Amino acid sequence: VVENICTPRSGEPLVAPAQDFLSAAYLLTQRNVMLDRGRFMQLCTHITAGRSGLDIPLPTVWKPVQLWTGKQVFTALLRHVAGAAADINVETREKGYVRDKMMCPREGYVIMKRGELLAGALGKKTLGDGNK
């Protein structure tokens, strides 16, 4: 399971996300989540179990204090775990989609380009519903 997330035979997932993971990903990728350097590093270090090699993105806000978004945390962790395979391009509607793609008021349209989460809050449709 360490190397494979899909079965070679049918392409079905070997491991499905649990409810707590889905809730955390949804809350972390909301538009209003801003983290200072300490909190950003704490989340990344905790999730990667302190392994080195994590590329830290530039902060979204520079002054008066440097701030990172929750989307940047997810992107950094995805790139750390998947490496070169993180070059993902996805555009999809999530449960809260109402209109205007990138400007959806409910963050219901997910856009990921070259492994960077640009818009939307991740949910069941993007990450899976917890069933194998």
C-alpha cells in the first residue's frame, strides 16, 4: 500500500479517505484560511512526520506579516508525497458549486493546475467519498 493507491487490475482505490481527512481537507482549503509561518510549518511538519525535503512556497501575503493559505499547505504536501506524479490538472464541480467557477461564493469549483490548488474547497467529489 505504500507505493500503490490503485489496484493494477481494476484501477479501484486500495485506501479510501476517512471522514476526518475529508473534513480537515475541506476546512483547510476554504478561502478564508490564512496561516502564519509558525502554523504553516507546524502543519507541514506534523503531516510529513518531520521528514525533510518539503519545498516551502512563497507566502501569499507579505506584509504586515507573512501569511500562507490552506491551499498552499495542501499543495506543498501533495508535491512532497507524490513528487513528479503531482503534476495534476483538474477542474471539477464540488457539492457547493453555484456559479462563476473561480469566483464561486461557496468555493464549489475546484481548479488544480500542475499540482497547485488554485481555487475551490476540496470535498468528497474531488478526494473520494470514503468507499473503496
